[in-house]
Amino acid sequence: MVGIIEWCASNLSREHLPDGKVTVGFEVCVKHVGAAAEGARCTVHTRLREVVDDRKLRFDAEVREGERTIGVETHERRVIDRGFLQSRG
């Protein structure tokens, strides 16, 4: 669940970033509020809640199986230079 929410938040922010910038996950807070059966089809709804100092992106997310909420999460990503990641190999 964490991985798919991070992927959604990353994709949501990607098209709005200046050239040469990317985001990296910084903080995740997850609450499981229901169970989904193995193989269940779930959807993720991610919303950018706040931008701080043009580099801290704070998201709210909800994972649902049909009409049931199975998880809620807050997620923070940081905007960094793409070159920083490339220099780390």
C-alpha cells in the first residue's frame, strides 16, 4: 500500500516540476482501517494538500476497495535536483 501511494504522489507531482527536479519520499504515516482480500481490486486517491518552501510536498491519500476505505495515509516528498541522485549512483 505504501509503495503504490508513493508512486501516485510521485506521478502527481512530476508534471508540475521544473526541468532538472525530481521528488523523493521523505515521510509516510499509514493507518490500516480495513482489510482487502488477496487479489482484490483497490484504488488510490492522492491529493496534494500543501507546498512548503517550494520544496516540501505534503499529500493525503486514501486506498479503497469499492466503497470501503482500507487505508489512509499522509505522505511527504521533497523536491531535489536530479543531478543529486545521479551523483549518488
